Amino acid sequence: MKCVLLLPVFFYCSQLYGQDHRQGSREGRKYLHNVIRILEANYFFAEKVNFKELGVDAYKLVEDTPATTAAYKAVRYLLDHLYEKHSGFLIPDASQQLQEDTGMLIYPTARLIDHAWGYLKLPAYFGPENQLTSWSERMIHEIRSMDSVGVQGWVIDLRENTGGNMFPMIAALSPLLPEGPVLSNRERNGDISTIEINNGCCIEKRKKITNTFFKPSQTYILKKPRLPIAVLIGGKTGSSGEITSIALRSCANVRFFGDPTAGVPTGNRVFMLPDKAMLYIVCSIFSDNNGKMYYGKISPDQTLPEGAAGELVPAEVAEWITGRKPFGKEVNNHL
């Protein structure tokens, strides 16, 4: 989940005119000490990392060296030796650029293939919060249009979804998801939140707090809610793209095709450091609605032949959908 914390100022400006390396070393050690404290208190896999031992080598990098360069080098050294590869660090200039540049928002696309399959391509979402609803509703509109002509099944393409904000992705697929919990998120202290579908709305429940992060302008109910769903994944499917695939595991008649994912289906938390650098670390892991936890590569149910990964709807996917029947009774899954 996305969360920005402003931390107490443990770091002072280190680029003073005439500072010597000894002063730089002190400032660098303060900076590094602050980062280690954040990791020890918040990093989900902290118990798997010996920060005392790791810190000895990291502190050596800031000895007798100007603070700024050495501190950043030491922080990267720490992150390179963590339990996973989803945590990261951006120096102030890169951090500011990331916050100011939202880039060109890429919208989801859809098409009806052979008058039989509804193909939905869900890209990464790195857009602003105020466009979340319109982005999600564009896909819901496409789902409604194809559902009205009587598709035989759905193909959800996550192969190029590298991550970003997971909430608009889940909201965009809400008509296809079952009512109730589709995901749970566990933090290091044991706190658990759930992501649920409730009458078309997407909500997050954490302890006694309920947050509605998506409310459609008009709730849409599928005419045929239990059609087969094929999900396409691959090596570029990462972070929130992977988390969205976990949510799709809650569907009754689903099968995953392709290649293993990037292997970072974890929740990051952002910490803004006093010099405006950005530290983002893994603070939570996700489970599907059956309680299975995910923290590595997600494997498909069926791999595809070499060359099929570039096809819009590989033959193996079409064959599976054609041979499947709607799961269970034709009932409304949003009741």
C-alpha cells in the first residue's frame, strides 16, 4: 500500500562549504543510522536480516568520506543485501522527478475476438489519484459492452503490467470478481487488512476502519458471471500486476497461462527522508481469499509454447475457453 511518512530530522545538510571528511563521516553515519532504524522497525522480513552484522560493513563505507555520496552508497549496500529485491532508494533529484512526473497515463483496452471472447488488457497504473475512477470505469464500460453481446469467456492480459497502484486495477475488474474478500494484506506486526468487492464498490477493511477506494457511477452486474476466465502472465508482470493476479485467484473458473511473474507481489511503504530522498521498503505480503501467501514468482497453471507469448490470445487459451462451461449455476455473483 502506498504510504508516505515524514520522519524526524536526524540528518543535517552535509554540503557545507569547508566541511572536512570527519564531519562528513559523522553526518553520513547519522543518515545511515536513521535508515537502519527504519528497516529494523518496518521491514517485513527484518527477522531474516542481521542488521548488526550488515551495518558493520555499511558504516565502513561512510568513514573518511564526504557524507552525501558515502551515505547513499551505504544505503544501497544495505538494500542490496535484503531478503528480496522489491525495496529501493532514490536520491533527492530522482525522488522529486518521480513525484512531479506522472508520465502519460496508459488506459486499459479491450476487444471482442471472434464474437466469442472478451479480451481485456490491463496495463500498469502510475497516474494520479484523481484519475483512478475514470481509468477503472473505462474498463468496466468495455466489460459491460462485451457482456451484452454474450461472450463465451474472458481473457485478461497482465503480461505487460509492471505495477503501480493496485486499487484502480482491481476496481477495473470488479464486475468479474466475486462478492466479498478477494485479497488480504498482512503487515509485520500481524495486522491484516482485506480488499473486498461490495455491490460494485471496492473497499479496504483494516481493523474497525473501512475505506471505499472505488465507487462506480453505476453498479454493473454481469449477465453471465461465471464464465471461464483465462489470465495471461509473464516475466514483466510485477508488483501490483502480480497482486491483481492474486485477486483473480478468487474467481471460480479461472486458469493462468504464460510464464512465471517477476516475483515481487509485495506491498511497499514509502519513507521520505529528511533530505527528500525516498526509501521504499517491503512492509507487507498478500494472500488470496483462501489464505495462501505469495512472496515470490507466481507460476502459471499452464505454460505456453515458445512464440505464443506474443500472441494476443494463444491457441491454448482459446482451446481452454472453448472447452469450458460456466462454473456452477448462472447466478448473480454480486448479490
